[in-house]
Amino acid sequence: MKKQYYFDHNATTPVRPEVVEAMLPYLTDLYGNSSSVHTFGRVARLAMDESRETVARFLGAEPEEIVFTGCGTESDNIALSGYMASAPEDKNKFITTKVEHSAIMKTGEKLERDGYMATYLGVDSQCRIDLDNLRDVIDGNTALVSIMHANNETGVLQEIEQVAHIAHEAGAVFHTDAVQSVGKIPLNVKEMGIDMLSMSGHKLNAPKGIGVLYVKKGIPVTPLTYGGSHEHGIRPGTENIAGIVALAKAVELAMEGIEKETEKLSALRDRLENGIENAIENVLFNGRGAPRLPGTSNMSFPGVDGEALLFSVDIEGIAASTGSACTTGDVEPSHVLIAMGCDPKTAQGSLRVSMGWGTNVEGVDRIIECLPAIVKRLRAISGSV
Ligand code: PLP
């Protein structure tokens, strides 16, 4: 087998060895249920409480504002459906964007079927919403504004502090899906005016199966499932202690290394984009003109079939992605690129390269080395060159 290079960190990340080490005891000897009163239970409870404090500190929140969930999708569902169900009766509207992850899009569609009114804000060619558009559509009947921090396909960041300000002025609550940005760029819920925030462990080097919903004190959220009083009753069910401990460790590591990692990933991304630009004609870097996550690059190659491109780079040992992982297998062009004004054929020929912990120059140079010949061959097949 060829040497493999992983460039799909926005889909999921490797679990760091320090994280495995931290969580392992809670899968073996320390298996207590955190609701039990005996020593096993108290040990689990203590680990959970300490982890909650770490996550809260990382987000700039209070421990009691942290709700552990199973994943980012669940956090998004609880935020949107749970808050809309609790909102005052005269507030039946919510606002989001056309470039959200399916966890928000599908929840939005469900809320519309339930009778709520939705507005999906468009974006410009750089994947950014227009704040004046938001000012135009928001009104006193708006209960919730949910706008993602970093886009999972392009890495483009929205001006969420300003969004929060506009939402609050209109008397609405502000939620952000920060699944892609937490751990990659500095973030503070209090300073940024965020009322609810979703995050997911497996995007920041913790395992799959653990997520967080931050809910600011005083924001009412109706639970979507019923059972015990775990997680303030917002997310009942015995907590995943090993996952929670792992998440706290991953968060600690991310906090420690955020500046160095940002510098490293920005340099690698620029090296990749410059290298590709010099070697391949007619390539578009989607969202390059906007503030972006340091390690995400999304490029379109007109005349190239995206799926064939993905398979071809995979044969060369490069694991990348077209669109988001959750829509892979779906031949529809990316809804994000379409919203940015990309024509469907070009959008179909795009590649997302996402970097993270463990990405190095060798891998980047491998992409720069193998991509030109692949693009040339696929363009020849499609008859575009
Ligand atoms: N929101 C965004 C922006 C994402 O990128 C993802 C996953 O790709 C999710 C939500 C869903 O997170 P999870 O995989 O933890 O359910």
C-alpha cells in the first residue's frame, strides 16, 4: 500500500495518544455511573465535574452552562428545536443561512413543517453573509438566529460577534454551530455574545460520540428526549464519562497549542494553494478572499469530475473530500458552493483539503506533486482540454 496522507480533518480527526491515555481508565477500572452514590459513582462524577470545568473555561462559560451531548448534530437539534419550543408564543420565526451543515438545514426544515417561519440568508462569492441582509429580515417576531462560525466546506468564518449584536438588538437569541471552529481558532462565548453554541469532540482530536451544547444561563430549552435529570434535564441519559474526559483532555491540548498550530496550518495551506496555482491552470480557490480557518482549502477544477478526482487522489495515498462528509455519496453539487454562485458543473469538480494535528509538509508536497497529472488526465477524459 502507498504511504497514506490524511487530509480530511473537517470530516473527523485522529484521537491523540494523550487523549486515549486520559480516557482509558474510564473504560476499564473506573466504570462507575456518575449518578451512583458509591465510590465508583463518585469517582465518575468527579471526573465529569472536572471535565465540565475545563470545557467551560475553554469556552469562557460557567460549568453549569455546559450540556454534554452525543455529537454536534444532536447539539444543533437541541439548540434549534429545543429553543423554538420554549420561545414566547409571538416569536415564531428563526433565521439561519443557506450554507449551514445538514444538522441545521434538516432541523430547520422540520421546524418549518411544524409551522415555524424560516429565513435562509444567502452568501456572497466568498461564502459570507451580508449583515445588512440580516438587519433587513430580523424583526420582533424572530426568536432565534443560528449562524455557523466556520463553514465546514470552505472554512470561511462569519462575523458572529456582529450577528450576536444584531440578534440581541431585535430581542432574539443567538446560536452558533461552532463544530468546525472550536479548538482551531480562539473563541469566548461571553465576549462574543453567544447564547448557545454547538461543538463536537471528534473534530478536535477526541473520539466520536461526545458533543457539547453551551446554553447561557437563563435561556430556556425544552428537551427533545425524556428520562432522568442528567445534564440539567436538557439531555437525559447516563453520561459518557470516558468521552467527556477525552473531550476535556483534547480541549486542554488544543488550548495549549492553538497559536503554534494556527501558524503551522496557515503556512501549510498557503504552500498548498500556491503550489497548486503554479502547477495547474484554471483553478478556483473557494472562499480564499475571506477570513478562513487556518487549515481548510476548497478548490474547484472546471472540467473535472469530483468523484473521479477523489478516487484518483486516494489511489495516490491522499485522503481528501468533496463537499462535506455527510453528503458524500450524494452526487448533487455542494449546496455551499452553489450558494456562493458557483455553477453546478464547476461545483461538482471540487476538492476539500482539510489539515490538522499531524499534517506535515511532506503530505502537502505529495498533493502538489500528484494533482497536476490527475487534473490533466480527467480534463482530457471530459474533453475540456
Ligand atoms: N456542524 C458542522 C459545521 C459540521 O461540520 C458537522 C460535521 O461535519 C456537524 C455539525 C455534525 O457534527 P457531528 O459529526 O458531531 O454530528
